[in-house]
Amino acid sequence: MAAMIFYERAIPLNRERHQSLKVLHKQNDFGFAAKTNSLLLAGSELAEAARDYPVVFVGNAEGPFTLAALVGLESNRNLFVDAQGNWSANTYLPAFARRYPFVLAGVDGSDDLTVCIDEASPWLGAVEGEALFDAAGKETPYLNSVLDFLRLFHNEMTRTRAFGSKLQELGLLVPKVISVDREGQKQQLEGLWVVDETRLAGLSDEQGLSLLRSGYLGWIYAHLLSLGNVARLARKMDELRLAA
């Protein structure tokens, strides 16, 4: 999954170019996320996200692996965002979507990260909303809170990739294909991985204790419990189809 989905024109934040820019967060306006079936997820979000979504691992056979919450079973459709851009009430909203229209992006040939903003976002303007810079070009408290959130999310995603690497090292991840039959036509979601419970049970005491002490064991079981939500997504898809 590309980390830059949602972003049509993400460019580095610049105190001169964006001196007068303001961000007006429109309540429950998530139309930008309507055409994706998955969102990257940090392990620290698992306990909450697992109640609403199937949470799987994504990556290539050689790695690296990270987590993703499935929000749809068809390409380019988020079952939790309606035609008005509303996210389904009483469901967890992943940080991946909450950070929009900001994102930390890598710089070619460097390990440095740059704060970018989607200039195509309808939330941006020069009249209403939260200012990013003050008259002297200094970051506003709002922008500083955004930067703190982006750093926290980046750190949590780094930890999540380490989690995936550990499970790969232990041989616990196996490929998973989800098949969807829609009006006689079958679609498949591929590139997904899940923890094999038999292999998990076969770990040595030392390996199991290491997972427990690292906090990974709780994440594993939250992931496994979340897989029951695949059936929930299928029901939701059928309900929306009938209501159309």
C-alpha cells in the first residue's frame, strides 16, 4: 500500500509559500478516503481498530511487513465513508486518515523526512481555519501540535515495522487471499498476510516470553481476533448494495 494515497499534490511545507495558509477541518469530511480499501495502521492502534476492521499484514514475501486495516473488500471503495464523506459513526478512525492533509515524506537519497501538505485539499484557504504560521513566520501552536502528531505516528509505524520483522523472523506470517463474489464476478484481495496460529503455538517458551515482554503478543491476538470482521465487511457491502 502506498503511504501517499489521498494526496493529490503533496509538497513540502514552506513558511514563505504557506505564510497565510489556514486549515479548516470540516466535521466528518472524509471524502478524500472514499476510494481506498485499506489504511496503514500502527500497532498501538490495534486494540481499538480490531473492534471494527480486519487488521492484516501487508508486504512482500521478503518483507518488510506492516499492518493495515481493511475498510473494504473491493478495489477503490471504502465501506465506511458514505456519499457525503461521512465516516461511519462509532467506528475507529485510523491515524493514517487523521493526519490528512499533512504527511511526513522521505527525501530522495536521504533518510530525512519532510513535512508535506496536500495543496489540493479542500480544507485549505486563506480566510477561515487554523493558521500554520504567525505574522513573523513562526509556527503556530496548531502547527506544532500537527508536527508532534506526525512524529508520534512515524515513531509508532517504525515500531510496527519492527513488529512485522520479528514475526517474519519467527516464521509466523503466512499469505492470505480474500475472495469476494459480487454479482457472479469474483474479486480477490492479495498481498495480505496473517499470523499462523499453529506456528504461534509451536514457538518455544523463550520465544513466547520474548513476544509477551515486548508487548507483541497482545498485538498478535488483537490481529487474530480482528479477522472475524471480514464477515462484517461482507455483510456491510451487501447491505449497501441492496440500499443503492
